[in-house]
Amino acid sequence: MKKMRHKGFFKNFDERSFQGYIDHGLHERADGKVTLAIPKASEVAVFRTNPSWYWLAPNRGPKVPVTLIIGQESIFLKRRFPQQIKSRLGIPYETHEGGHMFPLEHPESVSMQVLGLIKQQLSK
């Protein structure tokens, strides 16, 4: 597990996020290898219902109010996906410091941004 800590996907994780992923996201198999803790069907369901489908056409946007938050260093922002869905579906977006996994890199500030958006949307 320690080998994973400073590689690609995990290298910018907040230490608590990384430890939580190790403690709760993985299970060690009898052969000493690890596998994801969630069932494969659940993993598939996550990818079938995540906002990345809004990049593809044809589609409909989610019920409003909604705001997409995307990492400033995310490949999706660099490829202009949020700009496309804003133009096509009217979904506004904000950015946050970090890459694709920015919520696990900056959990406190992301949670504050989310809470601020909820408060803003509830006051409309």
C-alpha cells in the first residue's frame, strides 16, 4: 500500500483521504493482492450515473438547481467539457484547486465550497 501513496492517482490525496481509501476502499484477498471493497456492480452504477455523461450528446441536464465543481488541473476542464455542458445544457460550473480527484486532495475547502453553493441555491 505504501507504494501507492506517491503514485499518479493518489499522490496529491490529503493524508486522511488516502488512509480512508486504504482502510475502507480496499480489501486484501487471500493471495495477498487487494481489490476494491465495493461490489463491481456498484462501481459500474457509479460510472453510469456520474456527471461525465453530461459531456456526451444527446442528453438532458439534471434537475436544477445544480452546479458542477471541477478541479482546476482536471483533464476535463482542459478539454473544455464543463464549458460545453454549460453552453449546451445551462449547467453552471465552478473550479477548485486540484486535479481530477480534487475532493480527496482538499476535503475541507471542497466541503466549504459545496456548503456555500447549497446555501446560495437555497436562498434563491
